[in-house]
Amino acid sequence: MNKVRLVVKLTGIRCAGCLNSIDRILTILDAEKFEYDFYSTIGSFYFKGEIEDEITYLKAIEKTGYGVMKLSSYIDKLED
């Protein structure tokens, strides 16, 4: 299984509580290392799977009520 890094632009984030909502849903989906920069409004995280699986994570973020736009994704590490 691959380790994929997904970089996204997030909108509607106003506080740490907003980030906690996103982090919580990503954790439920087994994503790792969610990071966010308030200045650039760019976030990133890792998940295990294929790049095509990113839609699951993007839709989950949207369901929390925040805007999300994919900026890039790539396989960070190939795993057996």
C-alpha cells in the first residue's frame, strides 16, 4: 500500500476549533500528520492507499462545512 500526501487549500477556517473538526474526521479515516498554515490557508496530510482515494478525504472535509480544493497529491513512499 502507498503512502500518499495530499495538499489542499481550505476555506472557512476561523479558529483552532475549526481545525479540530477537520483533524477529527481525518483521524477517523486513518489520515496522518494533518498540518495547516493560517497565513496561506494551505493544509496537508498523509493517508495510506492510492491517489484515486483522495476523493474520500476531500468529501469528508466538505461534509464538516469547510471549503476544500486539492492543490497536489503524490505518492510519498511506496510500500509492499
